[in-house]
Amino acid sequence: MKIKVEGEKIIKAVKKYDGIEILLENHEDAKEAINLILRKTELFNRSEYGKLKNVEVTSFQEYKTSAVDYKLVFLLNFIFEEQTPLDMKVAIIKELQEFFHKV
């Protein structure tokens, strides 16, 4: 399962929890930032999050009106253990997505 997150949301979250302003140039930068966020927040301290094996990050540019008006967006692909119930997957992803909407 995948969600998309704007780069600005990731930058704001790192600023809020680590107190540093980062620059996201590519998916590797975003992956490091996501790991910082997950480590600093309480989102992944509960036992059910043990089913989440990895979060893969890719990037793309989302164009609004022209080739010069775009946002850097990151696609987060959640990799779960086999046999993880669908409801649990949805709950985990929904919680992270809501976190980014609040930032």
C-alpha cells in the first residue's frame, strides 16, 4: 500500500521533532527524514507496528499549472510481513497519513 506526502510536510515534521531545517533533494534524503520522524514520534512504539517491515520511498514532481510550478512529492510504499491483516495495514497507514496532515 502506498501514500503520497509532499516534501514540505516531511521538512516541517523534521523541524518540529528534531529542530533542524533539512533540504530534500531526492528519495534518499526523504528516506532518512522519514526514519528520523518515525524514531522521534510515538507513532511506531506500539506492538502492532512490528508487522511493518519497511517503508520504501520514491520521489516525483507534481505539476500544478506549468513546468515551473511544481512540488516535490514522495511516495511511501509500506512493506508489511506476510499474513498481516488488511485492517491493521490500513490503521497503520491512516495514522501516519493523519500525522502528516496535522504537521
